[in-house]
Amino acid sequence: MAEIKRASPSKGSFITPTTPSSPAIAVSYAAAGASVISVLTEPKWFKGTLLDMLEVRLSVENVPNRPAILRKDFIIDPYQIDEARCYGADTILLIVACLSLDQLRLLYNHAKSLGMEPLVEVANAAELEVALQIRPRVIGVNNRNLHDFRVDMSTTSKMLDELNARNSTQNGNSDEIIMCALSGISGRADVERYAAEGVGAVLVGEALMKAEDKVSFVHDLLGITPAPKLTKRKPLVKICGIKTVEAALHATKAGADLLGLIFVPKSKRYVTPQQADAIIKAVRKSSEESPKPSLESEESELDTTDWFSLQSSRLLQKRRTQRRPLIVGVFQNSSLSEIEKIVNQLGDAIDLIQLHGSEDVRMAKFLSKPVIKAFHIDVEKGRRSLNECEESFQSGFQKTLSMINEPGMHAFSILDSASLSQCGGTGQTFNWDSVKTHLASSTTTHHNLVIAGGLNAHNVAKCIETFDPFILDICSGVELENCDSQVAENKDFKKISQVIDLIKSHS
């Protein structure tokens, strides 16, 4: 159990000018593998707020198997439990020393009625005896004496011995109760000692708040050995704007990881659902006897560190287990019903949906497939230097950054060039250096980035070096010269092979 607290009565403030925000700390704890995040909401001595807890809950809301949120405060009234639930808590702390038995029972039962299993805190044998009368499932032992603030690490051990002795004489089962150590834990040695004694959980606060690298500290507490540094992964390749069976089969044979079929009627690369069905069936048939693709990352377990890691892990796993490229249905400002109609018409053939217009990012939550959401970089603004258009470019791109990293919505973010008349498909690159500068200066991580816009055999190597993208999306760069919507075949097979070879061989 990892704790977020701004201060304590015994040690004063833990906050420095470089201390991350509570949500940022929570994300670190969740990424490291904490099972519970305890948030101090008491304002006087611990400088906490309910808003801290709400922000923490929201920050980990879309983390797979997210940590439970514990409200740590002096709970004396049922209203505070209702309040805790409204502000995102999964459970609460009940301190036996602050409550009569009747109060404890009332609060415990009220929490249970809301689906919460409270953590009941004791500090001595007398308090343990009181706690056991309400038959809690989780008991925490405070190793810190609240009168003089001294820490005795043996307090938890003594309470566990007391519980075991009591159960042995009364034919009880101490295994039904999870015993937790709540104070003084500062390293792996403390965890190992308590684990050997049968303690089920430890809560770490001060030591974690002071740690510079909180993820590494949690890993050390859990006994997790740092994973070896993986070699740099090569980006996946998406060939977009496929119009014919022949182009799809050639891209498949050349090693494309994804094929984009554009369902935008005004696009010169538009395909009807009937054409798409023929393309997909041909790709599936040709891929049945093909060897599985060889990807650098061969781990079979999903990475559940965060929302975006899970999405990329799922995509890699699906690509690894299939003998064909993944099929991406590309839409632009279509309604939900229009998109789902085509997806349903093609059965289970569409693997991902790409929203390439000005759709709200929240639209992704209502679609049946993982979503690649496009964010457009104005070609004219993007080509100027940062100094020439600093204010407009920076303000607009900062908004883009916040949407790119919104968990629980889209799975992947695609940066593509745009002009006044066209969102994507311009055949032009945006200013990579300007965008890279803003990406680098942001405090957030840019997950599952897809780069599009003017990519071809002459610039994909530089793009990889600039962005280290998850996917390279190539369309106009592998097309025949001067082709329009009337041309049946728009792809240059030689260019497709060349660009895929360059990307796959890049080191």
C-alpha cells in the first residue's frame, strides 16, 4: 500500500518545489505495482484534501487492474464515508483509538453497505480486542505511538502473535483476517521480515514520499528485479489507402503490419464495403499458409502498466498470433451509426478504427474496436519556425498533447499534416523538429505515437530517429505519380517493398 501525504505531525512537510503532483505520484505507484494507494485527506496536520483523492482516483481510473483508493482521515461520522465514496475512495480507514465500540460498529456497517471493506487500525492488544468484536477482514497495526510518535516495528509482530494466540484458544482462523503493518517501513528488509511472519500487507508513506525514484522504490519493496533493457523496437508499418486486392496482397507479402482501408466517400482512396470485403478475404486466404511475423518483442503476457501500454501490448500480441496484417478502417467525421454499420457489415474483419477528422476524443469510448485518433498539425504553421508562430502553435499543440495522453479513450494517437482544405492525405510532412521540441518539453509521456504525412523511402529513417514511433503510417509516399480517384490501382508496388524494407532493416 503506497501512501500520498503532504505532511505529518511528527515530520512536518514532505513537499518540495520538485515534488510531483498527487496524480503524478499515483500514476507512478500504479505503474510500479502498488495494490492500494492511500491518500491523506486531513487538512490540518497532514495538509491533505478530498480533491487530492479525487484527482488520484481519476489519474488511475483507466489503469488495468488499478490500485484501490483508501481515504486516510479521522472518520467519525457516516457522512465522511459517503463523502469518501463520492470523491473516489474504494475504502476508508477506521481508527479504533478515536471511536467507541458503538461508533466503530456503526461506521463499519455503513461502509460495508456501500461495498467498502474498511481498514481498521489498532495500536495495542486492547484496541485489537475491540476491533475483533466487529469481525473485520482487514486490520492495520500502527507501529507509531500516537502519543510520543516513536516507532516500534515489533508492534505489528506482537499484534499478529496476539491474534494467532486468540484464535488458537477459540478455534478461530487468523487466515480470515489480513494483517497490515502501517508505519515505519523503509525498505525491502522490513517487508521480508513481515512477510515471513504472515503479515499480509504493508503501508509505506514517508519513505516513498521522500524517494526520488518512486517506481524503483516500490519495485524494491516488492522484490521485483529490474527487467533488462530491451533493444530498441522497430516501428510497425501501416500501408494506408489500399484500393485493390493486388496492392493488399503485395503489401502483405512485403511485410506490412497494418493495412488501411479508407471509408471516406470524398477521398480519392475511398473503397466501398464490398471492395473492402473482397480485399480482406483475399488477404486472409493468402495469409493462411504464411509464417507468423517475427517481432522483436516476443513476450506473451500483456503489459498492464497503464492504459496505453495495455493497448500496444494487445496490438502486438494480436499481430504476432495472426499471419496477416491488421485491418484498419479509416473514417472521417462519420457518425457512430455510420461507422458501426460498416464495421458490422464486414463482420469481424476490421481490427481497428481510425478517426481521421475532427471527432471528439470521447467518441472512441462508444466504438466496438480499438481506435487510432488523428491529431492534425497545420502544414503552414508547422513549417514555420517556433519563433515565427510560437504563441499560436504552442497553445494549439499543448491542447493536442493533453488529448493525446487521455487514457480510456483512443488506443493510439496519429500525428498527421493538414491544410485548410484537407485533413490528412496532403502528401506533405509537418515540421518534425517543432513538434519534437514540444513533445520533449512536455511533462507527460507520449504513448503509442503514430506518425503520418508525407512519409516515403527518403525520409522514414529520419522520422524513426526523430520520434521513435510505434507505427509509421504511409500512404501517398507509396503511390503512383499523378493518380486520381478514377485510377483503379493507385499503389506503386516497388515503392511499397522499398519503404517496408527500409523500416524493417533500420537500426
